[in-house]
Amino acid sequence: MAENTIALVSFALTLMVFSYLLGDVPLIGSLYRIAVYIFVGMTAAFTLVVSYEGVILPYLQDIQNPATSWTTLGNRADIYIFFTALLFALLLLLKPIRSLTWLTNSVFAVVIVVGAAVGATGAMTGTLFPLLQATVALPEGLSADFGALADTLIVFVGTVTGLYYFHYQLRARADGGGEPSRVGRGFRHVGKVFLVTALGAIYASTMLTCLTILTERIGFLFQFGV
């Protein structure tokens, strides 16, 4: 019974998502938005439940336990971090109060800045630095495999020119303006080729994934109909 109910709900939601292809038709056009609202709401509810049961509830239970001391909850830094995060979460609840909106905006600013810093640090230490180390690890001799040597050189050139594409230094002109150097323009053109190729590959991979999901959903509809 439960499996049939889940299959029926999946069938209905799939049709609601496919209703987007019909455009903004009265009543039918609202089905897609309803499906999106359901997805967003369930995702938010799932995140809230997991965060509460996995992080907040165990910590509160340890605090209420008389046999638990503050030292067993973690060091002083862990306790400060927990209560700081709890304070930020409570401040976010003040968003509907217009006079206190600046507090909520301050929390959002801190979260965005910290998230950007963590993301940039992770990208540099986890992707950029290992990639740069790999690019300088050229084969020791000319007798090495030519394919490995070519791959290494392509990765090295793509990394350097791709980074240089975002370099906007100009050379001063006599009239007070600025223009990029010929070498700089060449580097930027090569970097643009690598970036376009990479973005195209990512887009193709995304489209392939979407088509795979679409095929699976269409197969599910036919299987459910049979």
C-alpha cells in the first residue's frame, strides 16, 4: 500500500513538473509552481529536522544532564562557537521586525563573508594549489610518454592563461588612456578558449545528466501507466 502511494505521488509530481512545457496556461501553469513549492518546503523541513536532531537536540540533552560537566561538552572554543551560532540563528528570526532588520542583515553579511572566505580557501588549497603542483611535475626525460607530457603542458598552459584572463592591468598611453599589451591580449585569447571549452564541457555534462533524469522519468511514467 505504501509503495503504491509513493508511486502515485511520484507520478503526480512528475506530471506537475512536466506541465512547465505547456507554458503559463491558467490552472495548468500553477502546477509547476506548486511542485517547486513542495520541493523547496520539503527540503527546508528536512534540513531543519536533521539539524535539530543531529546537532541541537544532542547538545541540549547533554546540557540538561546533571552528570555532564562543561568540560565534557568540548573545550571553551567549541562552546563559544555553538552559542555564537545559536545567537545568529535567533537573530535571523527577527527579520519580520523592520526596526531590527539591520541585525539580520549583519548576520547575513557575516555568513556570506565567512562562506566566501571558506570557499575561496577550499578552492585554493583543494584545487588550485594541487593543480599548480601537478603542472610543474613534468616528466624527467624526453623519453617519457608523449601523451603524459602533452597533457601536462596543456594543463599548465590552460591554468596560466585561464588565470591571466581575469588580469585587467593596462599599459599607459600618451593620451592618458590605457590598452593591454599584445602579449597580454594573446594570453587572454588563449585563456578564453580554455575557459569556453571548460564551460562547454560542464554544460554538456549538465545537459547529459538532465536528459538521463528526463529519460528515467519518462520511463517511469510509461511503466506506471502500464
